[in-house]
Amino acid sequence: MSDTAERDISADTAEREDGGAAERDVSDTTEPLGGQDEEQSVLERRAAAHRAARRVLSRAGARDTIRERLAWLQEAGPEVYDLDERADIYGNRIVAALEERVAALLGTESAAFFPTGTMAQQVALRCWAARTGDPTVALHPLSHPEVHERHAFSQVSGLRPVHVTSEPRLPTAEEIREFPEPFGALMLELPLRDAGFVLPTWEELTEAVEAARERDAVVHFDGARLWESITHFGRPLDEIAGLADSVYVSFYKSLDGFGGAALAGPASLIDEAKTWRHRYGGMVFQQFPTALSALVGLDRELPRLPDYVRHARVVAAALREGFAAAGLPWARVHPEVPHTYEFQVWLPYDVDVVAEAALRQGEETGTLLFANGWQSGGPGLAWTEVTVRAAGLEWTADDVRDAVAAFAERLRDEARPRS
């Protein structure tokens, strides 16, 4: 299976082993080490190393067994919902309660549950296109629909994506104002995952929204990870969401739920979206396990996300210091100060070299510093994503620097020419 195919599949199967960038984590997007058998071997080794490791920076529920996931839901569920109530049928009861909770958190009139974010965003933007009369959606070329959804906007929903900027960041107000063709909607992914989970400043975001409104365009937030953006913006969720005309949020990215998403916005839009949800096949008979897991995530994980973000910055700084102390050339942490609890690490080595070194460290020491797959950033350049969640809070800066030293030792060994 090709790297591109793995990335496409991962986008809908799971969030990186953390629910934050689960697409590469859980799916274990593979390094191009050769044939399919070799790739499968890497996946199996990584999964085994992660499960056996005494120390990792994140442990997501998506890596657990079915038995463990069910036990977790049985233990946590009664804290957030009356389990003696009848189960949902076609979106009522617990699903409706979840929708009300999301709308209250985001400060919107209404919200609708969707089985996937891919469906939710297609529905949102086709509804806006009907209202504006313009099917053109301005977005970033690294945004999720462009990279991970097999061009669903154009292939399924008749939308026309255009790219406002090619820079690895969200578009600026100036770029939005000067874009040379009209568009009916501006979609902003917050954070922009494939650029390194980057966010604009609050001022930049408000200016970008204003620029779109000057062009009579509606603004939609791809807020799959909006939950973890509040620390960077220094604003509550409802104030952030209030900038947009509609917002999508995920329940498995950030919140560690079983899956699912919500679209939030004006009541008239959500009513129309529910009609399209049915047409798209999203009226699932019963969804109580997913809805219940989402309520647990909102209750347990959401309050902890600011702690994860703050500690991710400690980890990122320690990684930079560790790379420098180990004498690794041109090692990069991006962003240097993470905007969320997820970020990228770039190293000037071939993908198979860093992947093997990372796996060996986990297998030989029980400490898996880099738990996710590695991608090629060009000849002799590899990068991976790092997520810091509850398990990572146990790491001190010294722990991180020590782990970098152990990783660097194995990296040099793997990079050494073989006779």
C-alpha cells in the first residue's frame, strides 16, 4: 500500500494514536521501507512497542482492545448520562442531548451530530453554496478535505475548491482580500494540521474573517481540533466559534471518543443540514456508544487539554535542547513553541533510518519517544508528529532530554554505512 493511500485511508479510520492527529497515529501511516510485507512488519512492531512501552508521550484509547474500550465506556458512561434511559433511534435522546451540549459550548443556536467530519463539512458547505449562489470554497491546499478526503468536495458535493495561499500557514487578510476570483465561502482549518498544527494569532484570525465578510463570503471553521486551540487564542470556545458562520468539531480528535462529529451554527442552517445528513446516509439507526463516548470526552478530556498544551511546550523545548546536546545537525521542532499539544519534528535522515531508530529505542528501553510514523520531507529528510497528552504529563524536561540522547545513539548506529 502506498504512503498516499495510507494517508487517505487513515483520515477516515482513526485519529493518530491520540485522537489529535490520529490519522497518522492510529492508522500508523507507514514509512516507505519497501514492499507491503515490510510495511506491515513496521506497523506490527510499532503497535507492539507502543503497547509494551513503559513510557510514551501519549496513549490514546483508539489503540486499546475492544474489551478495553467497552470497559472504559461502562466505567465512565454513568458519570455523564443516565444509562437506564432508552437508547437513541435515528438521532433522538442521547444524540440530541449531545447536540445541545455542543451548541451550548460553542455558543451557537443549534448543532447536528454527524457520523464523520467528512460528511459534516460537505453538508455545511453545500448548504452555504445554495444560499450564496456560489459553489466556490476558498481554503488551504493542506486542509483536510484537500489532503485526506479524496477530493470529496468536488467529486461528491459539486463544490469548487480554490487555494488562497500556498504558504504553510493560514491565509492572511491581505491574501483573502486580493484573491483574484470570487468565492462564496472561506474555510479555515483551526489548527492547520498538515502545516504543523499551526494557528494564526487572534488578531490575524479576526482580520481574516473580516476580510472574507468584506467580500460577502460566509466563513466556516474546520474546527476538528478547535477544542485544543483555546490556550493559544486565550479565548473561550464560544468566542472563537462566534467568529464563524458555522463550525465543525470532532469527537475523536482531542476528545478520544469512538468517532463522530458535530456541525454547529444558526438553527435554519442546522435544520437544512439534517435534511442533507439523511440524504448522505448519515441517519444511523443507533449511535449511543459513539454519543456516550463523546459526552465522556467533553466531561473528562476537554478540561485537561490546556494542561496538555502547556506541557507540550515543555516537551518541545526539551527536544530542541536534547537534539543540540546530541549534536544532531539541523534538527527542527515545528512550531518551536507549539500552538496546540501536537507538533512536528524534522530530522535530516532518510525515513527508514529514523523509523528504525525510533522503534529500536522503544523495543530496547521501554521508552518510545517517537510513537508515530515518519514521512519523507524530501531526499534525506524525515518528519513525524508528536502528541503530548495525559501520559506525557509524567515526563520532566530531563526525561525528554535523556530520551533524545538514547534515540540519537541508535540513530547514529542506523545511519552508519553497512559493509
